[in-house]
Amino acid sequence: MTDAEDRKPQSDEARSSFTPPSGPAVPPVDNESSTTSEFAIPDGLAVPGSGTESEVTSEFAVPDGLDVSAPAESEGSAFSTPRTYSARHAPPAFTPPSGIPVVSLTKDVPWQDRMRTMLRMPVAERPAPELVHKTEDDTGPAVPRVLDLTLRIGELLLAGGEGAEDVEAAMFAVCRSYGLDRCEPNVTFTLLSISHQPSLVDDPVTASRTVRRRGTDYTRLAAVYQLVDDLSDAETHISLEEAYRRLAEIRRNRHPYPTWVLTSASGLLAGAASVLVGGDVIVFVAAVIGAMLGDRLAWLCAGRGLPEFYQFTVAAMPPAAMGIALTLAHVDVKASAVITGGLFALLPGRALVAGVQDGLTGFYITAAARLLEVMYFFVGIVVGVLVVLYFGVKLGAQLNPDAALSVYERPLVQIGASMLLSLTFAVLLQQERSTVLLVTLNGGVAWSVYGAMHYAGGISPVASTAAAAGLVGLFGQLLSRYRFASALPYTTAAIGPLLPGSATYFGLLAISQNELDAGLLSITKAVALAMAIAIGVNLGSEISRLFLRVGSAGQRRAAKRTRGF
């Protein structure tokens, strides 16, 4: 082997092409062959270590000389107060010049007021929940289960006819009772949804539920309100499982009144309404029989699965037929009072009040849907009565609306009839027995105010109805707020004597006799009376809040529902 072959390095001894060879330094030469690599270390630059690739550090490494002994700030919520923030020297960026109003969440204020105030505040200004119900393992309940419970409670309230704002307040109260902050409920006529976002860096959790069946049961409504009140109470600790159990019991509870009591109440309501508009004993009996027949026919249609439109159409026919029969038999009675009494039992006063209330509180989609439902029910009643009146006129029945307009002023009899009407209306609404007496007295007061203003004072019926309905709403709201219950059981049945049954009948009668101008005028009056009832009830409820304890002036500013005023 030659000397050249001995000096040739083996493959495993090969050096990198960027490493300068060993031996004496070679002076630089200005030719292209002597140019070193661009990655070579310049001469004169002192680099510690041997310069091998394994010793090269990352660009993210902490430089030498930098003191990192101080502990890093622990990760917290995006909504927590910054570490550099000082409450004593707060910059304007954290606190507005007028200050942030503090909402009182004490127990002396009803939970409806507390939750309604919280909902009307911006999300950033809502105080954190101060009450969290823990489970047995001291961990918070699962968020999806809390949202599901909230939606089920809201479904029962909305299906029972509660206003959209009160449903949202109840849903918000349930969420906060289990420690879920930053929840946003949303209620429409058939859909409920709620969204919860733990923080700005976490994904929101959203759930929804559809309301497919509606029923009138104010006893169930009161039980749901009691459950929400117990959940909002700081002294009552209800676990999630206990809340589900109580909700299942509320769903399984039977109606407080059997079917035959409801049918009898429907007949007595029509009889009381016929006396209220000037009927006698014969008219009372005829109205009772007609309304009971109509109620049974409506139950038969409901059992066959027919929509409510046809149920109202069928239920309106027997009272009108009884009036036509008395006229054809030449009985000297007010047949128009029989038909008017039958209409009182069918007019959807509950849905009307709820629809106008939703519109006045800003829930326009829900209000439009409720009022459209009222319109369909009203059209069903119109169709049923007009069909009977048309055939009655063809058979020779002489129905004179002018003779029926003269209502005798019998204050004691009319007040008694109005109280009976309110009592039977409360039974039809499946109210608790403890509330029937109060709502009966409230109905008597409403008719007394209306009679004093309209008959004695000569004031227009629309203004008299609005004033009486406002008083009903005021008393009903005061009773419900101090008993931590819904206002519907104390107001809906009390407005029964004020419903525009006679104006509706006279309008339909004029239309059936081809007097369209007079008929439309009377129908317009009925609509005006209905709107006066709904607005009066809502106005009375709002006036009651002015005299109740809400808190300081700052808290009242936080409770405003207007935007920018």
C-alpha cells in the first residue's frame, strides 16, 4: 500500500465539509476556489465549546444572564380581575364615571324582580352568582343537565300561558341557583334555548327545547313557580336530582277538578255572563245548557284529534242554536243574552293578555304568534256563530240587536254575577283552591269599578274597561309578588266580566243581516275593548313595581328595559 493510500481517511473518519481541516492555517487567497462556506465560523469569533451540532441550542431558550426565578402568573379566568388592577386607583378603563350599579340579590326582594333586573343588565355588569348548590362529591353539577332542567321548567311555564319575560326570568334563576354565570335564555312562542359560556376561551354550551303541547293548568304553574322559588332560596339546598324528582311529580299530578266539574263551570260561566248583560232566569238556564253542550262537543272533537280552530267553531254553535230556538218558539226572553253568555265562555282572554304583555315587554315575535293564535280562535268562534245565525235568519228568526242593547242597571245582581263568572273561570283555568276566593273578589272589584265609571259616571266603555283592568293587574301583581307566585292566577279569571262578549255578538249579528258597516263597527269596538283589557292589566302590573322595594336609585337604573334612555 502506498503512502497516499495510507493518508486517505476511511468513510467513518470523514469530517464535515464545513469544518476547517487540521494542520497549519492556510492564508486566504482571492480566488473562487478558496471561498469558504457561508455557514463557516468567521475568523476571530470566539465560540465556546467544540462547536459540534449537538451543542447548538434553540432560539426559544432563555439567554444567559436572564433571571427567571420569579414564579409565573397562574392561569385564571378571562373574567377575573387583572393582577395589576388596584381598586383604590382604578383607571377609567375599568370603571365608568357614573359607576356600575350594584344589584341587590337579598331575599327580601322577590326572585322575579331580581332575575328580571339581571336580564335587563349588560352581561359585563351582572354580578357573579353568590349561591352554588353542590352535589355530594363537592363538585358542581354537569352543565348539560342543568341546562336541560332549565329548559324543562321553562317549557312548563310557557305551555301554561306565562309571558315570555317571566319565563326567561325563571330560566335565568334556575341557572344561577346552580352557579352557572353568563347564561343567556331565549324564549319564542314554540322554542326555548339557552346558552352558557364558562369563559371567553371556552366553547359555549347551547341547548334548546320545543313546546309542542299547550294546556291550561294554573295549579301546575304555581307548583313550578314554587320549585323555582325554592331553588333561588339561599336557605334551601336542593340538589339536581331532587329538582328532577319534583319536576317529574309536577308533570304527573292530575288536574285538581274532574271533567264534570269543568263542564258545569263552563255552563255556569255562560249563565252568569247572560245575567250580566240583562238576562233573567230562563236566559240563565238556556245559556247554561247551551254552554255545556258546546263544551261536550269540543271535548269530543279534541278526543278525535281535531285542531283547536274546529273545537272553538263547534263549541260556539250550541249557545247560538239555543238563542235561535227561543226566538223561533216566541218565548219572551232576550235570546241575544243567551248567545252572548255562550261567547263569554269561549273568548280567549288568557292568550290575549299574554300576547299583548309580550309585545309591551319587547318580545315581538312571541307577541305576534300569540295574537295570531287569538285571531284564529276568534275566527273559529265567528264561523260557528255565523253559520247558526244564517240558518236562523233563513228560518224566520227575528233577532233585533237594538232590543238587546238596553242593559238594566242592577248593581247587586250584576256584581254577584260577575263574581260567579270569575269563580267559574278560575275553575276552568284549573287554579288552586286557595286562590279561587281571591280572584273571585278581584273580579267583583273589577266590575264594580267598570259599572261605577260607565253606568254612573257616563265614561266611555273602553276607558272604563281599561281602568278596571288596570286595577285587576295592580291587585293581581301585588298578591303574586308577595306570595312569590305567578300573576296569571290572580288576573286572568278576574278580567272575565270585562271581556267583550256582547260587542262581539252584535257585530256578528249585523254581519249576518248584511249590515256590514254596523257589524264592522261593533267588531272594532270589541277589539278596542280587548286591547284595553290587555294593556290595562299590563299597566297595572308595571305600576305595582313602582311602589315595591327594588333598591337604591342605581339599582332602579339597572332595572330599566329601555336602550339608551
